[in-house]
Amino acid sequence: MRRLAVILSISAFVVVLTTSSASARGPKWEFLPAGPATLPAASCGFPVALDFPRNEEFAKATPNPDGSTDILFTGSFHVSATNTDTGKAVVVNASGPGHIHVNPDGSASFLFLGHTLIVFFSASDAASFGAPSALFLWAGQVHSALDADGNLTTETFRGHMLLDICAALS
């Protein structure tokens, strides 16, 4: 299975968190940069451009004695999703917060709380995990796990979908 785009983005920041300087949020809290991305047509049936008009999200990484790392993230995070074929767009508040536990072998578990943007690279990937859509805003808990090769192995949802972004943009 392909990874969730959100998980890819957050996982990429593990290196940034351990090397950048402390932010104004306080000791050990680091700003999480996010750049624009475009999802393939396989996600919603048309390409979707993602941008982040409000990104005030911060993370704190804590190394553990067993070699694992815990990452907490919180802050304001708004996402603009645009159907690149029609120009139709929506902006959602996907501020979380969340927790990532990265094991020494590279496998990881994720707990997202609050409002979370869930992204799958294809509708078939979404269906295989029982997701309501390939791109949606979720309210509640999302538990995810990646194996050491970065493959999504678990995706469970508790709560409800706030917005099916694919449907809103079609």
C-alpha cells in the first residue's frame, strides 16, 4: 500500500526537528514547514493542488532510551485544496494535534486527533482501509501504522467525516 501523503510530509520533518534551532513556541518546539503539492488524478478523479495558507504548526521530537522517537505536533494548520481542472477550491482547518512514535527500524505509529486531513494516493487505497474517500477532513481519532519499508499497514477511524473534499471539488 502507498503511504498517506500527510504521513509522508510529517515523517520528512523528523530530520528537520532534530537539526533546526528552537522556535518562539518554546524549547524543543520546531516550526513544521509545508510546501505546495499536487495529488494525482487517481486520488479524486482529477488532480488536486494542495497549499497551506495558514501554517503555524509546531512539533517537538523526544528521543527515547530504546532508540525510538516520539513526536508531538500542534498548532494552526489550514489547507487549501483546488481542483486543477476546474479551479474549484475549499479551505479546511486541519490543525490536529497529533503524536508520532518512530521505532528504531523506521516503522511508526500515528495518532491524529481533532481535525485531520486524510490523503490517499488512489481511491482503491482508500477503499482497502475502509476510508470514506481518498481526500477528506476527519473529526476524531485516526490511528495509522507504517512498516519499516514505509508501507501503510493500519488505518482506523473513530469519529466522523466533516467534509469529503473530492466530492466538494467535483
